[in-house]
Amino acid sequence: MANTRYNMDKHGVAWFKLDETIPTSVIDSRGANTTTVTGTSIVSGFKGNARSFDGSSLIQFNSQVIPIGKKSIRFKLKRNGIPSGNEFLVSNELGSSDRHGNRIAILNTGQIGWTSCKGTAGSFRFGVWSPDSVCDNQWHDVLFTWDGTTSVNAVKLYVDDMKNPVTKTTATATETLSASANLVIGASSLSAARLFYSGQMDEVEIYNDVISGVENRFLVYHDGNYKYLNNEKWINISPTITEQNFVKYGIVDLSNISESVWSKLEGEVDLCYYTDEQERLEVSFNIETEPFTLAEEWEDKEIKIIEYTDDPNQTESTITIETEPFTLYDELGDSVDVLYYTDDPAKTSAELNFTANYSPLDELEGDFDVVTWTNDEEVIAGNRDMSLIYDALPFEQIIVQPTDLVLYGDLKKLVATKIVDSHTEGTLRFAASFDSGLTWKTYRFDRWVSLDIQNTTLFKRKGMNVETLNTIPEQDLEGLTRVAYYLDNSEHYENSYALNQMKMVVDAPRHTVEIQQMALQILNTIATINLNFSGNKLQGVLEDADKGKVRYRVLLNGQSYYPADGQFTRLLPSPFNIEININERKFLFGKENSLRVEFQDYWGAVDSREFSFIGTYSGLMFMDESGDYLSDTFGGILKQLDYEVIIAGQTTLTKKVKLINQLGYAVDHVYLEMDKRFQTSGVEVQLSRQADPFLPMDYLTYGLIKPEESIDFYIRIATDIHAKPDPNGIFEMIVKADRV
């Protein structure tokens, strides 16, 4: 899982991956806990290997492992069929007289639950159970968390969905004593009366704090829309997204996306990363790219190659590396020392014969005069002219284009041609500039690389040859302003090198248009915005009559809200839909808040809209007769309907409750019922549409409820004479509705 490593590094106590290949071995990848394994077998698991428990097997540990106070317990399980009796998965509490610790079990209904024992039989801090069976022969991801306090709903159970708990409850006391027994997986910790588990488990994780099990996820932003991947197809979500979009559609692993799928996204692509790791400040992505050559990576670097062989007779190695053509002169320069080695004792001297087309005149810089002497009488008499034949070569030269290219169109290609001659073996190299000659570049390995053309040796070695220049693709020529040439006739051959012509292929208009005395005036219409703020949700449309691009930002009480850095969003095509949930944690509750939206068109014209509102909650909210909220948006209890002491056999007075729609949109098919999991035997919480007469019903349904509309209903509690006492009886209500 994406968050496991982060959670383990920060809060981990023990991590049993159960990936071992030896059945009798279980390794703690986090702590130093040791185990004794009895009867488990290795099977294919949720991730890698897992352990199978056959109803008589277990894993025993040398310590309690699970900490007191704040904790999280996470594991994967797979159970085929509902058990006939309770089965323990995790336990570190003992029998009736001394019972401190935890037990996680599957009931004979298939539900999984966690209870915290506080000393004696039947005495618990809490019990939390899944609403549905987990015994369907499928792998389930289970997470229990408790912050160690008696805060309302601090105990949570998650099954598969790590964002939304399936059950929450409140602990009646905190922990002060360690568990009574060492940890056991696969059975109860009471050796005299084992309650064994029959099924599979994998990835058991223990933490000393409340963790989040939400996986880190990715979405792709491309062409004005956020996208996710479905069956190797990119699916648009919308131009703006919420946290729920990441949780529902987010990509967990980018490495599984093939090159062909990435190639479907043309142009700029943003990778958007979602995490609930509050301390994470940066993120890195690893994506496989096109193949590359060693020459690209090792360019201008010293390379050392080490060969290993077990051949005792090998005394030397041969390594062949393909390079661009070069001569010894290119590599060795003007001065060379040659060292000669031989094991021939009769050899006393060595000779090196190096043939080159070289003349001492090559060493003379600038102009010079040639003075001749002859004793030829015909020449002295003037009957015949004297001629001087000079076959030496001129020095190297660099020619730099003095002015920028003036092109009326897009440069599509550079074409250089040389004079076709069997004796053209000299050196001709090119360099290009994109900033009017301030810096120069050469094209190597399909990209532009910086080149110092004042270093003639480097220019000669790395400048572009004719073939390279003629094959540069059009997109890589954009912005080219000047060309430089390096010419150097070969010093090793009796020949010359000649450039015939250099031309530019330009995509230019066929016909010339002449415009005189023309004035251009740009008329800009300021962008407009139509906004609505309801149910703590900002919705609207930003558009520009010019159909240009637009952007915006949102400020809450004078502080940057969206984007968080205070900058405007990127420019996006008009019209542009805005839908942002305003985080109620940033409100001034019960006080006036200001919400300001500033928007801007392509030309920079700015306008704004501002709202004032009293900070309140959003959702389908419950209120009592006095107008006080009973719960907040996040599920926290603000106030309870208190029926005080209820005597068995009596029915309480009726209390009125108001349900108000503060979602910001209309809902239909509203369904209300009591959560019967929390009701005590012999106690019934009854609902009615009216107070007099009170007509008790198991559930209530209502039709369309528009924003800010409300409905009234009534609640009372009826008990029979045999009702069991419950000093802390609590009931909860469930409301469901469909968005219109």
C-alpha cells in the first residue's frame, strides 16, 4: 500500500508481512518481536504470500505487541463461509479474573469486530462491529483505530474503504494498564479455551497512533481536464476536482501505464498527486522513457571499464566501442610523445614513420613573401617565366554569420551542399545560435548541446557535419538566428574541402501582400462570472465574450484559499465551470465571513465578485426545537437529545427534530431510520411524522427537499418491563438521500 512505508516509519510498532517461504518462520519487519508458529501453511496472499489458519493453528508472540492508548491495527483477511461460533483473529487478553487488552474476532453472523477489555469479564471500554459479513471468500482490508481518548466516535472501523469508516463508537474509559497476555494471531490468548480462526491473513500492521489508510493517488491534468485511466483509455472527470475524485478515480501506480497509453496525451501533461501525509513537502515520479545510448550519458566523461573473467589463461581484453569517425590528428593535436615497449632483448632502437601532408609554411602566420633564386639563363634572359607551385594547405578558419536570419515564415530545413569531388576529404563543421550569436549549439543525439566555437579543437570534433545539418527536424529549428562554419582542409591528404551553398527552406506565403497606413486596434471585453454560494459550495461559470482564455482565484476572509499559493489558476478556455467546496474548518462559525472571487481574462483585465455569509454547517443537518445543531458536517456530536432517566415499561415524552437541507442543491428520496445496532434489548426508538397522534414507524421517507428547506419529525423512546438497564444508552440516526 502506498501509505504503509510512511506510516511505519513514523508510527510503526510491528509489521508482519507474512511473506516468508518457511511455515515455521514469521519475521517482524519493523520491531524485534519473535514468534512461535503452530500449524499454519503458506498460500498466495493479498500481496505476495499469506498464512492460512486451519482452525487449530496459531502464531504466538513474545510480548503484548499492541501498545496501550493510541493505536491502529490493520490486516488483510479472507474467510470462506460464516463460522458456526465466534473465531478470534487477534488477542492479548486473558480469562475472567484478569482481562486487560484487545480482542478482534469474527462472530457467528460473519461480522468482524474489536473490543477493548478493562479488567473483568463483561467489562469493556468499547465494542465496534462491521455492519456486514466479511466471510465471502474475498480479500478484505481491515483497519481499526482509536486515539486513546473518550472523545465522541474516536473508535473507528474501516473495511476496504480507508476513507470512510463503516462504524464509529465512543470509548467509556482510557487505558492505563498493559495487556494481560502476549499477542496471539489466529486464536484467543486464553490457552484453556482456544477459539481458533479458520481462514487466511496477510500484512498485519501495528501502530502506536491513529493512521490513515488512504492510498496516495494520482490524476492527470491534460487539455483543460483532469483524467483517470480505465481499460487503457483516458476518461475526463472535469476541469475542477475534489478530494473525493482522487479517492474514487485516482491511479495508484503510474509504472503500470504503458508507453502507448501515455502517447495518447499530446502536449503539456501535469501529474497531480494526492496524499494525506501532512508533513510531505515534495514528491517524485519515476516514468520509463525512450531508450537512450551510453554516448548520451557518458559524453565528455572519463570511462573506466572493468572486466571479470575466471579464465586463468586470459592475459588481455579487447573492448570495441563505436564512435564518430576521427583521425589521429583530431585526438592527438600538434605534439605527440610515442612510447615503445618490446620484450625483444636484441632491440636497441625504434622508429615511428608518420606520413602527413605537412609543410613548414603551415607554421607561418599572416602574409609572407617568397624569394626565389635561379641560374636558369632562359629565365634570367626573360625568355621564360618562373612559376612557384605551392601544394600546402591554408590554416583552419571559423566563419560566423554577422547578422540574424530574416525569414518571412517558419524555418523548415537547413540544407548544405558540398562541391562533389573525389578529393574533398577536409573538415567542414557547423554550429547554430538561437540568441543572435551570444551562445552556440551543436546537434548531437537528437538534441541541442552547448558548444564553445572559440575552442577550435572542440568545434572541429563536435560541430555538425553536412549530413547531420541536413537531417535536423523542423521542430528543432524553431528560433534559430545564426549559423557558424568551421573550415579546415585536411593535413593528412593532398586535397581540399569546399562548401558549394547553404540554403534555408522556409514555409512562406506564395503571394506577397503589401499593407500601407494600417492601424490595428484590439477591443477587449472583460470576462464575466455568474456565481452562486449555497451549502458552503461555490458554483458558477466564468466566461469571456471574446472566447479567450480566463483564470481566477478565491480568497476567504482576505486569505488565499484557492489556489493555496495565492496565484491565479492557469489560463483555461472560456466558458469555464467553477465548483469548489469551501472547507468549513476555515470558517468563522456564527460570524460574518467574506468570500471574494477575482477573475482575469487573457489580456489581464481583472474583475471580482464578493459574498458575505454567516459561517454554518453543510449537509443534511439535524436541529432540536431550540434551533441548536445536534451534529456537525464531519460527524461530530454537538448536542444530544437527552431523555434523562427512563423507567422500564414507560414511554418517554415526544421530542421534535428538524432536518434542514444545507447541501446547496435539492435532494429527493430522503430516508430516515434509527441505527438499530445501538439499541438495547427491550428499548425501541420510535419515529413519527406528527406529534399528535404519534404514529410510530420503523422509518420515514420524504420527497423533494430544496436547498434551505426543512422538515419536522418526532422521536420518542418506548420500553417494556423487561428492558435491561443501560446507564449510557446512546442511539444514532441514519439519513440518506439522492441528489437531484
